[in-house]
Amino acid sequence: MSMEDVRKDFPIFEQVINGHPLVYLDSAATSQKPRPVIEAIDRYYRESNSNVHRGVHTLGSRATEAYELAREKVARFINAPSSDLVVFTRGTTESLNMIGYGYARTKLREGDEIVLTPAEHHSNLIPWQQAARATGARLKYIPLQADGTITLEDVRGTITDKTRLVAIAQVSNVLGTIYPIREIVDLAHAVGAVVVVDGAQSVPHMPVDVQALDCDFLAFSGHKMCGPTGVGVLYGKRERLEEMEPTYFGGEMIDVVELYEASWKEIPWKFEGGTPIIAGAIGLGAAVDYLTGIGMEEIRRHDRELTEYALERLRSLPGVTVYGPEAAGERGGLVTFNVDGVHPHDVSTVLDSEGIAIRAGHHCAQPLMRWLEVPATARASFYLYNTKADVDALVHGLNTVKEFFQHAIG
Amino acid sequence: MQLDELYRQVIMDHYQHPRNQGELTEKTVSVDLRNPSCGDEITLQLEVADGRVQDVRFRGSGCSISMASASMMTEAIKGQDVPEALSLAKVFRSMIRGEAVDTEVLGDLESLQGVSRFPARVKCALLAWQALEKAVSGHTDHQPE
């Protein structure tokens, strides 16, 4: 399928926003959904809806089969060695919190170190702050270079033999920086530390192979990769998941229940207490099929081409500051920027009047905003359905912003 | 949707030349408030004596709407009785919610009426007023909404 046809798969683009065709540049917040995903969820509710792993009836089997098939699809998508290493969760935030509660709190001791970067999303920061408070462990930060990258020398300097856990995003949701996960994993494993990768911004946009990365955990969200909201994934190596405690207790996740104690099912089900996210997982399975059909290499190439074009055009605009690494090859499909003298909210409102959706604010990364010394930024993020014409619309919109505010402020 | 409906000239004037910006030496109360979803911040200081807002200052960072709203608010409430200021806050909130209000009492603040048609910006316009309600809650029997 050519990338030109992709847009037609997304019904949301069949509308006008404020009199303009929708230019959606906020996929880093959430992606749009293609017809096959919407239809898979619809079909599940029409034809197979039932609870999983319990009913001995036909629908029960059908739902269970579809749910477990989705797990297999996701496992193949990230090249997990086995589908039972894929746990369905509500999303990246929940996956990371489950590691914080079920793993970090039981494994960390006073004086242990957790290593992060200051660029982490709040979801990959606060769970570790909390785990550190609960255990007496200490947070340490790998310093950022001026362009938001890190050096392996600094990674080596930050990871010590006290480091027990390293948590890092593969792609920064603000700067777009792609971090060298495999190298970090090797340095962490050398001192016996486990590595948690926040894949929220990487898994939807580039081939991610958990065996090649050798990471201990990977967390990501379905809704940023053409799937529905409310479903995400926690991948873990077998030993890690087996030594990790469940965090939700109740139906579905148990083996034997006595009056005073209980035992758990095998992985991954011991982590899926309660009726699982059945329709969500099936929708995510359909999203994985859709993305695989296009090809993750192709999506990465497309994102990169748009990012390169956007960087070039935005950098040539006077009064626009672009943050993050210089080269498109070092970043994911997003560009964070500010217009001199105009608050990002105002930028966003003016762009919205031309049908252009971007994100404005602190992007759930307050420490990074302080590091950039700005209260907030604007962010345009790309995905498979975006085109160069969308970037042109953004540039046109930014010129409107500048004209409008120049005129309005006088 | 017309941008001019939102960004009226008087708003831009307050954004560019905020009134009553800074700190008070004789402050009775100081309130810090932020909008955690977008990062807007305000510090509002009041000098309240004899049930009246004798003086007021603010500092903050945020968009044109939040800063202009703060600037206009400080002008409006300076010299007002506390209950008067709170009732102004009530009228302002109603206007921002898109309800019909008596605009007579609002003065320049009426220029923010357009915000009611931009739901994403309502919180920006209300930040300073929330700070005001929080600041005077100890100086009156009125409970903020």
C-alpha cells in the first residue's frame, strides 16, 4: 500500500474543522484509528462478545481465542520470544506503575540507585520517585546535552554498582530524541541492573525488537499506535515477570483461593486481574495487523522524511525556536518549538482556527520544561497519515500566528 | 470561528502591558496557583483592610488570555469590598460559561466574553479568579464556587 492511500483508511479525515480540512499533528498524544481497527472492535461486540477464560459456551471460546490471538500478534510485533511475556494493561502509565509496585518495591533496598534522564515523561518518573520513597532507594539522572541527547560516557558515569534499575524512554515525547537503548542495557546489565524501557513514543513509530534491545521490561500504549484507548502492553523477560508480584488481585488472576490465602495463575494471567480489556486487546491486535501490513520500516521512513521537512521549514521561519537534536535521523516523528513572544496556547488556538491540531503545554514533562527554561512548548507530531501538505499547512498557520499577534499586539 | 472575537485589542493591550504586576510589601495574603494541565502560573497578592481590597499585585506566566484576565481583574477589584469582588468573580464566571450577564459591572473584562466560544481556553481565563477566590476565602463568609 502506498502512503498516499493510507489517509483514506482513517474516517476522521472525512470532515472539516473550523472550515478547513483536518490537519492532525498530535499523534504523539494519541493517533487516529483506521477503519480495520474500528471494524474489529465493532465486529467483536456484534459477534463474539463474552467473557474470556471461563464460559464453556461458544461465544466464550470465540472471545478467548480472539483475545489470546491479539496477544500473539503483539508478541510477534515486538519480537517477544513467547506470547506469555505480553501482559495487557490499560496503557504505558499502568504498565510502568505495575513495575513500580510489583517489581521495584519488592526488589529495591535502601541505598540502591534508580537511573533516569531528566527528559522522562511524568509516567516514567513519578512511579520511580514513589518506589524510591517507599524503599529508600535514590534517583540519579543521566545529564542531557544541549540538544537533548545523552552521551554513553555520561551513562557510564551515572550507572554504578549500586544501580538496580534504569528507566528510560526510547524516544522523548518532547525533544524527539532517540536514546541508545541497547548500549544502555549492556551497561546496566554489566552491574546487574534491570532496564525498563518506556516505548510509548517508539513502538508506534519504528521497528522495536525486545530481543535485540535485550531490555528487561517494555511498556507501551495501544492508542498511540492506531489502536483504541484503554489498552496497553507490559512486556517483560520471563525471569522478570515470574519474580514480579501481581498488583491487582481478584477474579481471573488466581489459581487456588482459600479463606486465608490464595495462589496465582502463571504469567501473563497473574497480572490481569478482573475481566480483561478484551475489546481493547482485539482492537490493538487489528492495529498491529494494520501497521505490519504497511511495514514499520516504511512508517519510520515516512515519519523521518516528514520530520526532516518540518525541521527544515520551521528552522527557516524567523522567530521560531526548535528544540531537540539537529538531525532527523536522531529523532522520532515530532518537532517541538516555540514562537517568540507568543504563548503556545495562543499558537495552538490560532492554528486550530485553520483546522490544525497540535499539542501545547508542558507535555507531562515539567522537569524537562525547567531544563529548557520555558514554561511550555508547542509540539507537532507526525504519523503514517500525515503528508508534506500538512507541514505546509503548519508553516502557513505559523505565519498567521506571527502576523496576527504582530497586528494584535501592534 | 473568528480569532478577532477571542483576541480583542484590549486583551492584547493588557497582555503586553499588564497592570498591577509585581509584589506588595504590605500584603495580607499571597496565593500561588497553577493550571497543572498546561503549566500556567500565577501569584496573586492582596492587601485587605477593613473588608476592602486596598491593593493588589500579580505575577505569572501564561498565555495572553490568562495574563490579560489577571491584569484586568486586578484593575477591577482594587478598592472593592471583598463581597463585591467575589460577586464580580461570579458574574465573570457566568460570562465565561456563556451565560447572559449584566456586562455593566465588568468594564474591560467584557472583552473576554469570546472565551466562552473557545472551551479549551476557559481555564486560562479563570486562573486569576480562582486565585482571588482562594485568597479572600479567609476574609469573608462567602464560599467560592
